[in-house]
Amino acid sequence: MSDPIPACVEALALLRALGPDERVLHVARDERMAEALAAFLKDMLPDRRVLMMPPWDCLPFDGASPTPDAMGRRMAALRQIAEARAGDVVVAPLSVLLQRLPPQDALRSMTIRTGEPLDMAALEDFARGAGYEADERIDEPGEIALRGGTVEIFAGGDALPCRIELTNGRVTALRCFDPVTQRSVNEIERLDIVPVSE
């Protein structure tokens, strides 16, 4: 059996073959190779959108279901893929092609922006239907805490949870926070919440 092709060689071959506006799906041999390729291509193609489609984090025919984190990352990637743009490059490990994808209507999302009103009942309904679990301390993807003037949520596909601060039903701040210390890390202007269930 021959040695696998290094990620840099595969990435350079892919770069040479890319046209300026064509959308491409590149299938890598495994998740590690797909992540390396996607990271390299993001650095080399700053003007193009490079998306990594992650696989489930469980084995096929295993009794365990994928975690909310894995499903949230997949749903975030699928939502971006559904909004395809010219020049998009999607990198996926081979295992993704062997896994079922959710139906198109499952790719719903809810966007929250600073300065806009927030319908708490609509957020609660969306979160319940999208697989989020109510919890007091938000430290895992797929958790939400509704606390009147503050909502904390660890949205699918995000690296950090977010604290939504409200005054009179209007979003005054969106702050990402460290799930361990619970301290704010940075502010964002927009939060896209995608399902954490397929």
C-alpha cells in the first residue's frame, strides 16, 4: 500500500485546477486531511469562501447518535453550502458522502442582530424545534438559558457561546464568552442560530 499524498501536495494540485468562479466540492480521504486542506485553502484563497463539511462524530451503525456539537457544525456548513456563491470551495472527508443529509427544509436558522428587537417566544420555539436543551450553565454546544433580560446560547457551529443582552425587548449587546470562566471574550454584531439536530 502506498503512502498517502501529503496535504500540501493535494492542496497545490487543487489550487492549480481551480477556475476563478467555479464552485468545487473536493473529497478528502479523511477528516484530518479535509481540515488541513480547508485551513490551507482559506489562507491561500482569501477572496473565496472555503467551507469544511464535517462528518458525524460516531461510527456508522453505532448505537450512539452524533453529538449536538457535530450536528450543529454540519448544519452550519450545510446552511452556507445552500447559499452557494460563485467561487465557493467545499472540502469534505469521504465519510460525509456515506452519511445521510437532512432534508432541505431542515436548514432553517434564526438571525439576531444588535439594535434589533427580539421576539423571545419565537426564539424559544425555534430553539426547542432546533434541538437546543435548556440548562442553567451554558458550556456545551446546543444549550440555551433564557433569563429575562439575558439569553445565553451555544449556537451550532460556533466556537464559543454567546450572551444576548436585552433592554425593553431590544438586543443591546451580543457577547461571546468563555464557557469555562463565563467571562466575555468579544462582542459581535450578528448571531446566526442553526439547529443542533439533523
